[in-house]
Amino acid sequence: MAITKQYLKSKPECKVTFNVPAKEASSVAVSGDFNNWRKTELKKLKNGSFKGQLNLPVEKAYEFRYLVDGEWVNEAEADRFTWNDFAAAENGVLEV
């Protein structure tokens, strides 16, 4: 899994690209503070990975997780992890 960040010069936003290798999966979504924990579906590419982009306001930290075929999965390369009592699990944290 990988996350890339591209800070925009024209406005205080960061273009975040989520890339999840999941050849066997039929669907992958990202959910987090940035979308009120609603699913943002990622597009399946020919190489079997799933990819999507979001523009997020800078100078914030966002908790998030992936939903791979109905199972919650953390991003191994998250900036850090934090415990979430509601989920009774750790969430990845994205700092932009």
C-alpha cells in the first residue's frame, strides 16, 4: 500500500493519492475523518491495484482506514496510528 502527497501551490490543499494492491479484491474504499467515515470507492486498475485521489485541507491530521471487500484494513505506511474507542481498533493517521 502507498500514499503520495502533492501540496498545491494555488491553495492550501494537498492532493492525496491512495494506492492499494489488492488483486483478489472486488472492491476497495477509503473512509476517514475527511469524508465523515463514508466510503470513497477506489478505482481498480489493470495491474490489480486500486487507486483514488482526494484534495484535503492542509495542516490537519485525519484518521482513516481502507475497506477491502467488507474488511477494515490499515495503511501500513500511515504517518502514525491512534487507538479509536468506537472501532475498538487502531486507525491510520494521515498528516497533511
